[in-house]
Amino acid sequence: MNWRKSTQAICLGGLLIALSILAANISFYSPQSNLSRKDTTVKLPPTQLSGEEIQKQAQAIAVKVMSKNFLGSGIILKKQKSIYTVITNAHVLRADKPPYRIQTVDGRIWQAKILSATSLQGNDLAILQFRPTNAVYAVASVGSFPKEGDKVFAAGFGFDEEKQEAKNFTFTTGKVSLVLPKALEGGYQIGYTNDIQKGMSGGPLLNRRGEVVGVNGMHAYPLWDAPSVFVDGEEADEKLHKMIVRLSWAVPIETVRISPQARILGLQKHRRRRQLPGG
């Protein structure tokens, strides 16, 4: 009798286990269960890089812009087939006459063509292109408009006044201190605390993800104390002017995104509808 009861108990227990497994499988493959999992997926924010990683990335995309001698810095923004497109400051090219040349991270020098037919709407920017042979170079990733307080990294090639030649690659850390609601002459709108040396004009300003957010162009405390003038001709008041001259300045890469030249620089398909500060 006890043997029969034990047998029945074992059979009943096995049946309950089987039903539990079946129910779990039905629940697992339920379309509703899959939908629920998709709805609760958490998207992680873009990865922030270490300072060392950002420096390596900046060094890979930064170039020297030269004529007969060193003129300034530039950023590789696009590669199409074998042609690379570089953005720099217009005032860098005004320092000497063409022909211009580009020196890449591997030390090789390439003849460059200025796209003189293009206009960057009065911004202190210019576009060059070069065609290397048997060489491949990194292209910059482009970020969105930075906010005040954001940590930023400025890169480029300083100029040695005594030796009259370019220094080694320079990389400085700071933060965005002032974002103007409207740009200064030349398109300068991002003010930051990083030290910018002569020769770093045209180099990249990067965020913590290693994305280019601006083009370096003006260093703090210029030799002459000219008024700070906005693109519409209005002068900044004395209080704002004192704040402006204490900072380095960059033209936002967002300015290029919304310009007619976005396609030339490979930025058109990444164009965002984000509004500029004060816009």
C-alpha cells in the first residue's frame, strides 16, 4: 500500500514539474513578453573617452597647413574615394599665397587645392583638399553644439617664434566658459579656457566623446584691445568685452552643418535640427 502511494506521489510531482516547464516556455516565447522586453530596453549614452584616447584621436585628424612655410593647423573632415577634405581658418591661408600643402600625422606632405569657389558665409573658415597616394588617414567625427561648463580639448600645432617653425603636436584641456547667443565677426561663438597658441588656429576643439565641436581660431588676450564686434555690426558692452578677451574662441562646427558647404564637407547627411543658442 505504501509503495503504491509513493508511486502516485512521484508521478504527480513529475507531472507538476513538466507543467511548470511548459508554462515557462509558453511565457518565454509569448509575443507579449517579447514586446515588453523591447519596450524596456535602455539605450546607453555615447561613450566618453579618456584624455589619452581623445589626444590620440585628435592627433590622427589634425594636420599642418603650409605654403612655403608653416601657416597653421587643420582638421580632416571627409574622405571621398582618394580625396580628403580639410577645414581650417581663412586667416591661416591669408598669411601666405598658394600653392598650399598639407602635412599629415605620418609626416608626409601633400599638395593641396583650395576650393576658392566656396563661401562659408563670412565665417573665418576655408576648405582645402588633397589626394594622397598609398596612404589612409582618419576622419573626424562631428559632435553637436557644446554647452557652458562642458569639458573640451583643443589641439593643433603651435608656432615657435624663435625658430620660426611649427612645434610638436599640442593638446590642452579646459572647459566651455561662454556661449554667445549670436556670433562675433568671423563666426566665433564658443569661448573656452584652453590655452590656444599661435599656430593652433584651424585645429580641432573636441568634446569628451572625441567629437569635433569647433574650429580653434582666436587665443585669449590678443595683443591689441580692439572692440568685440558681432556679425551684425553691434559692439559688445564693456563688461561682456572683458569676458570675451579672457577666453579662447572657436567657430562652432554646427555653423558648418547648416551652411551650403555641408555637402562638400560630408556633414549634410548628419545635419541635425538642433537650434543654436539664442536662435
